[in-house]
Amino acid sequence: MKNVETGRLIRPLLLLILLFATICSACHTLTKNVASGLPSLEELVVPIQSLQLNKKIDLPGQMLAYQDVPVHAKVEGFISWIGVDRGSVVKTGEKMITVYCPELEAKYREAMSKLEAAKSAYEQSLSNLESEKAHLIEAQSKSDADQLTYERLKIAARTPGAIAQNEVDVAGKTAESDRGRVQAVSQEIEAAKALVAMQKQNIGAAQHTVDSFKDLRSYLTITAPFDGVITERNVHVGSIVAVDALRGTSLPLVRIQEKSLLRLVVPVPEACVGGIRDWDWVDFTVPAFLGRTFKGQVARLGFALDEKTRTMPVEMNVYNKSGELEPGMLANVYWPVMRPYKTLFVPASAVVSNLKETFVLTVQDGKLAKVPAKRGLDMGNLVEVTGNIKEGDLVVLRGTDEYEDGTPVTIKMATNQEIEVACKTSGAGGD
């Protein structure tokens, strides 16, 4: 029994002694190699490449109608006719709804009556003006004739006994009275002209009132503002239309949306906004049409980032003449990410990140050098890096933080297959 217990204690002790001997042997060999200047490591390396970023990323997007208008009533009344329903296709200017407002009709008829009365008064004032002008002509003619008679009598009275002085005096008074009559008629003409001008202004005011009511009456017939589809209907024949002066009606009578042209809104991340170009065509898919790819054209940029999401909304035009796509659909957009200049790329497996730093291992004069680097966007198995490096520098394919600066190394150029395997096994690379 004691021999068995002794054996159980000896076996772990022997294993520990064997492990210690192995470690000491490895350390001795490594120390010997370093002391003798012989490389102790062999690593696969790749050159740093200068490329222009060009890739696609998947971004969510939402389809919106190019135009989306809730149609409200301008005047109060009730629905007397409605010719559209949900799903109805309408053209610009097509009549959709008729509203009847008895109070407005009564006010319009009253305004028309006042306009007709103003026109009648104007015609009467014009007639009076013409009559006064005729009186003026008559008075002026009589005044001229009496004045001529008076002048002749004065000449004849110079001959003694030819004309009695009384006749001359009567003729003078008659001429003077005629002149007063001409002056009085002239004043009456000016008054008639002023009345005509006032009646003309009354016609203008009455016409303005009538035109205002005509405009209001035009709102009783509601037409389509553009080509589109009715996507909402909230009233029926007989429904009361009550207008809120501040907010309009509580619910739109109908809602019309333009579907032949849609807006596809895509929130583009901050890191990807640098290469956006107007009028580029972008592919996208929607769940409703599995296996099909559609295209949208970049049309409107947000030119500002959302502070919460750090994304910039970009709108694309989607031409939807077939009507297959619907407003409100979600889309998966294959967004192109490009840079207008070249940057440096290394395999994703070559970039090492830990809690302290991010770096790549370069090979300089047969020794490893840890170079701090900043990671950018990936492109397949490659990733952008910036730092104290340049195109053509050699970096270790499988980066690690186990090596120190100056560690001797022998190198071998990695093949494409080895690069792909390294990136996959490291969990990096790929789109």
C-alpha cells in the first residue's frame, strides 16, 4: 500500500522535472543562437501595397414616395361627391372630391348681386355725366348767342335814337345769366365725373369680393396635385369637413403619393462619405423580390452628419415606372466605398491590436521592427494602414505581440493562397 502511494507522488514529480529540462534546453538553444548572431525565426512576409480603396458594403435603406401629400379641405362643408378610393391612380388636375358649402354659396350670390348693383350705378352715373355734358353744350351755345346779341346792340346803341338803352341793358343781363348757367353746368359735370370715378371704384371692390369668393368656391372641387396613387382615404359622401385654422383638418381627406419615382434614403457612415459622387448608380435589393437586383441613382446628399448616429443621409432616385416597388419598403443597398486617392494596404492578419496599441511588424535589415499603425477600412483580405511605413516595405503576414524589436528573422514571400489562409484563420478579411 505504501509503494502505491509513493508511486503516485513520484509520477507528477518526474513530469515536472522533464518539463523543466525541456524549457531549459529551449532557452539554452535560443540564447546560443542569438549570441552567435544566427536567425532564430522564419516568417512569411508580404510587401505593403499602394491601392485605391474600392469596395461595397451593405447598408440599410428605406423607400419613400418622391412626393407625398395629405390632401386637406380649405373650406368647411360636407362631402357631396368623392371619386377616388385607396389604390386609385390619378392624373394631375383630375377631380377627386367635391365639397358643398351652403354659406359660401349664399355669400357668393350676395357678392354677385352687389357687383351687378355697382355696375348699374356706374352706368347710371355715366349716363348722368353725358346728360350734363349735353346741357353744357346747350348752355354754352345760348351764352355765345346772347353774348353776340349784346355786343351788336352795344354797337347799334352808339347811333343816337337807333336802340333804346333798356334793350342793351336787358341783353347784357341775359348774357351775364348765360355765363352763370355755363359755370353751374360745368360744376355739375365735375361732380358727375367724381361720382363716375367713385362708382368705378365700387365696381372694383365688388369684383374683388366676388373673385375672393370664386377662389374659395374653387377649393370646393379638390383635384390631384400630381400623377400618383391614393394611399389613404378618411371620408365618405356626407362627411362633415371641419377646418382647424391652425392645423387644418384633423385628418387628411385623402393622401396621394407619387410612385413612378421613389426616394431611397440611405444613412452612410462617416468613414464612407468621402467618395460619394452625384448621379452614380447603386445596386440594391428588397425582401419582396428575392433574387432580383434594382438600381438607384445618387441624387441628393445630406451635406451634414447626424450627431447621434454619425451618418449622413443620402437620397437616391429610383425610377419605378413598372410600379413594382412601394413606398415604405426596406432595402439592402450595396453601397460603393471609394477614395479619390491611393492609400497603403496590408493583409488583415498583419495588423496587431491589443489594449495598448495597434501596429505591424516590419522587417528591416533582417530584424523585426514594431511600427505603430492606424487601421482604416478593409478591402477583401487587405486593410488600410497609416503610419511610419511606405509602399514596398515588408511586413510579417501573421502579426503577433510576442516578438520584441530587433528579433532576428529569416523571411519568405507569402503566396496568395497563404495570405488568404492567414486572414481566414486570424478571423480577419473578407467583406
